[in-house]
Amino acid sequence: MNFAPNRRNLLAAASAFALAGCAASALAQTGYPSKPIRMIVPFAAGGGTDVLARVIGEKLSASLGQPVVIDNRPGAAGIIGTDAVAKAAPDGHTIVLSLSNALMTNQFLYEKLPYHPERDLALVYQIAMGPLVLVTHPSIPAKTAPDLLKYMAANKGKLAYGSYGLGAYPHLAGAHMSTAQNADMSHAAYKGEAPMVQDLIGGQIQMAFASALQAKPHIEAGKLNAIGVSGERRLSTLPNVPTLAEQGLKDEAYRLTGWLAIAAPAKTPSPIVRRLADEVRKATQQPDVQQRVAAMGFELLPDSSPEAFAAAYRKERPAWELLIKQSGVKLD
């Protein structure tokens, strides 16, 4: 057998080495990171997104050799903080860790969004999915998703569902259920998830999509019934609760789920984007990070990348746009 390299193989190897050398040279020229990194969280301190940012930020500080400063910029459904990143210098020293609403769905909800996520941001890394649990008040006799749909249809105009904001997934999914079943349900929008869950327990509303973090203690105490989970996989923290898709609810609305991700300003050099993505991936592979994320009710994505994030974004975009159009929600 002849192992002598041919000209084609030599050229391919030389090209690969050249590309690797260019990337390393570009990163070296930037001296990245040359100063503290500001990770903007466009939500208030203490929430799940903020906690995740601090967990990831601590690991990035150690691996990148520069402090990662968490900068909470809450307000306007994540718009204020995300816009600050979109307008920041594209040098990798200002990034955002946010939810899918600020990075995806706001563009379909708001008439005057000051940034365009696909034009003004570079997608870095999709960290975790945030499936939600469809929970009901114990007075609702349905125990499965198909039974709940039948109950909704049979009690037209008598039920109410909650959400923690217009255009949030709990609102969109609830509106879709109501329309699909011709149930004419009322929508109650709350200023946060905690008051929504409390009213659900109290019987002021009959159902809602809630995070596992908020819902699990009340499910275990018998104060709420778990009907099913959004997304494609069961939650590790609620393994006995089947997904809605498993129960025959095949609509795209029930297969969607929110996510948490990191983005940078558009035109950030690709070697910097790649370095950030690599370091975030390493952080999420550490056991203590995995335990913290699971405890918060999030499901880590095993191996994201800028390319994988972009592909997932393109795939989900039409489904979110359609769901929001169907809801009829438009915000100033």
C-alpha cells in the first residue's frame, strides 16, 4: 500500500494549517481579552437568567484571565439591555446573556424595536433550553393533555389562563390552545411568574405554563397538577411528567421552548466569537455548573457553537413569527 502523500492532500493540509494560523494570528492581534468583560443581563438581579450569568461569568473569569462583570439592565422585556449590547464596540468586551424573547421574539412583537437581532447581534452560544410545565388548579378534573383540551372545549368561556407578560411563551401557548379548541379562555397577564403561580394556586385562574423552579414544589405538595412539558424532551427535574408532544399535541406551538444564550455585537471578529463559545462550552461541561443549571429547571444543550446556534435560530424563527401573528399581539 502506498502511503506517499499526493498533491491534493498536501494542498488540503496546507490550507487547513493556513486557516488555523490566520485565526490564531487574528486572536493574538486583538490581545483578547485585554480588559474586564461586561456581561449584560437585561433582567433584574436574582432571576434565573441573572443566576446563570453569574455562574457562567465566574467560570469565564477564570479561563479568560479577566474579570467578568455582571451588569443588570432590566426593563422593557429585555430591550434596554440588549440594545446596549447591540450598540457596543464589537470587540468582545461587552456581551449579553439573555432569554429568547430579547434575542428572537421581540422583533415580531414590537413595532419600534431599537435593534434588529439578526442584523445587530452575533450569535455566540445557546446555553440551555427552558421548557415550561403546563399546570392546572386541582379543581380541573383533567389529568392529561388530551383530557384538558376536551375540558376546555366543553367549558367555553369559563376558564382563564395566566402568563407573566404579553407575548411571553405562556401567553402565546395559552392563546393557541384557546383558539385551537374554540375555548374562548380569558388571559390574565401578571408582572412576574411568582404572582401568576400564587393566583393559580388560589383558583383565580385555572391553568398556566410555569417554570419547573416555580411549579415543582407546588406540584409535589398537591397544590397544582402537572399536565405536560413543552419542548421535545422531558425535564430531568420532573422526569415523570411527559411532554405535550408525547401526549399527541403535535402542534409546533407545543414543541417550542424558550432558551438562554449569549450574543455579542455584530461585526465582533470571528476568532473572538469562537473563543467565547469555546470557553462557555467548557464552563457548561463542569459538574458544578451542570448541577446548578438542572436545579434551576433548565436543560443544558450538550454542544452548541456559533454555527449550531445560527442553524437552530433559523429553524425556529418562522414558528415563533407565526405563533405571534396568530395571537394578534403587537406592542409599541
